[in-house]
Amino acid sequence: MATSRMYAEDNFKASRQIWRGAMRAARPWILLLPVLTVITVLFLVPLLGILRLSILGEDGYSLASYATFFTDSFHLAVLGRTLGVALIVTLGCLILGYPVAYVAARYAGGLGTALLLIVTMSFWTSFLARTYAWMVILGSQGLVSNLARALGFEPPQILFTGLAANIGMIHILLPFMVLALFAVMQRIDRTLLRASEGLGATRFQTFRRVFLPLSVPGMINGCAMVYIVCLGFYVTPELLGGPRDQLIARQIGSQIEQLLDWREAATMAAVLLAVTLVIYAVYDFFFGLDRLWRS
């Protein structure tokens, strides 16, 4: 009788340990369940629907829409223009954002704090409001035109051009570049800079040979984020750009709103997604995606 009771207690303890181990292993998935549910319902299911729509034709499933896309010179030109504009905007953000991040990181007192405050304040303003502000500034009666008239020049046509769209996108995406650069710059060991100057290097030589190479990870991270986000911009190019400066996101909207060609729009969206994933894969291969979040 005592042996049976001990055997039952041992089985109960073993079962309880197994249950605790299973709960411990399942705890991360239980915590992730709400997020996974939201992602599945609001992202994965619609994404699968778009992919299905892109290959669904009148005679069943086929890749005819993709063949049409990659043999249409107009669609390829729009895709190439999108990639080129994203590159221009990324370089513009890097050129304008690097000095701001450098000053904020090197002078961490009042000046650096003020710069970071100005940069982060842009996140509190809707990008649609900022886009409309640029429409006013670049319009025929805006600040640029009035300044040109005051100097005796004929005001140039900037609004509804590719230049205006690029200016608006650079303004909206600039904070991402600045914060990515600042996150890396503030972790640079200042003793290395002092050691370089102590060995006789000028400030410019110290910047060029020490600070600039150490800030390259921030440049790479910022360029990756800005470029990928810029690929899907729709509202700003739509409001500031001209009809000859269409990007692929705007073309997708035209296919849905004007032509009611959902299959063609789904095909373009799938191609844009594939291009974005390729960029992610290239970044992960050379630098690693974990560095993007550790900046």
C-alpha cells in the first residue's frame, strides 16, 4: 500500500514537472499570441489575398499579369523612377542629416538637446500637414516665389514637379536619418578622438580618419530605413509631384481608382513587395538585420 502511494506521488510530481516545463516553453508564445493574431488578421491575410488576386485570371491562375508588367516599358520606367527617386531622397537625407546628428552628438548640452527636440517634434506633426505646408511655400504666391520676385527674378515653377516631391519626402524622412546617425555617433568613444588629437592630428583629420569611419554603421542604417520607406510613398508625391513624375505607389492607386484594374494593381504591389524584400535580404547578407535595431 505504501509502495503504491509512493508510486502515485512520484507520478504526480513527474506530471507536474512536465506540465510546468510545457507552460514555461509555451509562455513566450502565449505572450506573442495577441501580436501574432493582429499581424495575421491585418497583414498576412490581406497580403495573401493580394498575391492571390495578382495571379487570378479569367481562366484560372496564371502569371500573365507579371509577364505583362515586366514587358511593359511604361511600368518598368515607373519602377525605375521609384528606385531612383528613393536613392535621391536617401542621399539628400544623409547630406542634410549628418551635420545635424554630428552637432547633436558632439555638443550634448543645450545645443544638442535643442536640435534633437526640433527633430523629434516633426513626429508630432502629421506628414499630410507638412506636405500641405510645402504646397504653400512652393506655390506661385509662396515664400520662394515672393523671394524670387523681390530679387528681380521670374519665380520658377517648383510646385507639381519632381523637385517639389523630393523636397517634401526629404523633409518627412529626415528625422529617421538623424536619429539613426545620432544613435551611433553618441556611442563613439571620445577617448579615441582625444588620442588622435594628442598624436598631432588636426580636427579635420580626426573627423575624417576616426569619427567618420566609426559613424558608417549609422549611415548604413539610416540609408536603409529611409530608402525602404521612400519606396512606398504615395501622398507626398501625389500632392507635390507632377503627372510625369509618377511613382509606383501612385500608379497602384491609379489602377484602382481610375481603371478599376485590381489585378494589375495587385501585381504592382507584389512587385514592390518583392523589391523591398530583396533590399532587406541584401542588407541582412552584408550587415545583418539585428544591426538595424541596435543602432
